Amino acid sequence: MITVITYLLMFACGAFTKFADNLIDEPFKSKFPWLQYATAAIYGILAGYLATGSTEFATLIIAITIGVLFAGKIDSKAHQLAIAIIFVTIALRGLPSIDILLLAALVILGFLDDALNDFVDNAKEKGKHINSTIRHIVSARLSLEIGTLALGLWTGNFVYFLSIFSFDLAYNIVDKAMPLFMKMFNPEYGPQLVVDLYKCNAKKLGDKNFIKKTLVEFPAKIGMRKISKAFVFKYNPKNKEEQGLSAFVLIAESHITIHTYPLRQLAKIDIVSCKGFDQEKAAAMLKKTFNAKEAEAKSLYRGKHYPKDLKKSAELAKKERSKSTVCKTQATMLKE
């Protein structure tokens, strides 16, 4: 029997699935490896239990499982543990009847979500520009929602839609909330914000004085302190499309660099900091500064090898340098 509690369990399954995803991947990788296995085990138990409760949940969960397997998404030991737990739970509790035709349709829709998302990610990695509207639609992974909603409207059975909606709602909530727990999960010194600005004001991109003025004024706007002059260099390769300006300024927290391509109306900007800052605000300010129509921002988290505590970090560095000195001494002795 499907009740409100069933949908709440599906909601919890979505939340723990995203927790596991984030704890496995950068930039949320935890300093406690067992956490990814614990969250994966929990969502495996929940998914396995739900799959044995009704035809609808069995069809949906088996379809999603097959879809992610086909898409090659089970690429970590934690996710493999979750899949194993799902099948063990099903083996122990028994599986209800499955709608084979619907199962096939859901597998295709789930695979389509992953395939489209991978296509966009690969295009971005290769430097290809993807329209922001298309990118947001693809990242929302709406194929299953649209398909199950259409099924509900056609048959009057909205269990499939409500189930996947509950799962994805929790998945997206955790995705948005995870940065709030960044300090808890990561021992990093600070972030590196990578911003790509598209369809910028070409005149501004080619103006050395404007770029210099931006680097002089921008650090203070995001709570940082400039400790050097702003340097701007013009680059004139044979390929005119690659011509532009390269600039940087040192700040107390690290540095800021800007690379512009006026003919492409493109700017690539990095902000490296040893302390946290409002990255969303910084990206928005840069977009406005260069009159960019579109912007992409990505965060990297640096220095995870060392603990945040300065004393522990110093002790670790001293130990590593000591080992390095011993190795060099041994190497010198062997040569002699």
C-alpha cells in the first residue's frame, strides 16, 4: 500500500543519494571516507525496500538502476555498494510484478537524462559554448518527470510522477544546500572561482586602462586587499581571434587574473583566495562589469592535503620536508 510515508521514504532516498554523490566527488569530498559508504548504504537500503513494496516503485527503481548502470555512473566503490544492497534487499524481500513496457520506457528516459547532461559537460570541457537556457534545462534532468507526468495524465495513475518528483526534490535541495556545509566536509584553505564571461563588451575587453582599473578596484569590492600594482599585457599572436589582454594583481589572499579575447567577446577570470568569499556576488559583479550576456562560474577548493589548523598544518609540512631531506641525502649517498 502506497502512503504519504512511502513518498517520504522516496524523498529520503533522493537526499541520501545526493549526499553520497557529493561526498564521492569534488569539491565536497569528505576527510572522513566512511561517510560516503554510510550514505550510499542508506540510500541502497531505502531503494531496495521501496522496490519491494509495489509494482510502481519496483518498476521505477529498477528502471533508474538499469539506466545509471548503462550510463556508466556506478564508477565508485560507494555507489557499487549501494547497488549491491539494492539487489540483496530485493532478493531477501521479493520483487512485485513489473510493467516491462513501462520499465523499458523509463530506462530510456533515465538514460537520456544522463546522456544529455554528459554531452553538455563534455562540450564545456572542450571549450564549446552552450546556451545557458539549454544548459539549465538539461541539468534539471526533466525527462523522467515529463514522461511520468504524461503517463499520469493518460492513465490517472500519478504514483510514478509523485515518486520521481519526491526523489528529485530532495536531490536538488541537497545539491543547493551542500555548499552551506562545505566547511564541515572540507579542510581546504580557500576556493578558486573560475568565471567565463560570454558576449561581453568587446571595447572593454580590449581596453588596457579599463582592465587595469577593474583589477585595482575589484578586490576591495569582494572583501580582499590588493598588495601589488595591476599588471596588464597585450598578446598579439598570428591568429587574430586569440589576440587580447592578460592581466593580474596580487592580493593578500592570493591573486586575481583576467584573460580577454575581444574578437570572441570572451573573458576568462580566476579568483584564487586562501579564505572564503561570496562567490555568487563576485561572479555577478564581473558579469555586470564586462556587460556579459552570459556567465559560467565554477568553484575549485584548494589545499585539502593540509588541515585548517595552522599548528597541525605546520607540523605536517615540517614532517614532509624532513622526509624530503632524508630522501635527497640517501640519493646523494647512492650516487657517491
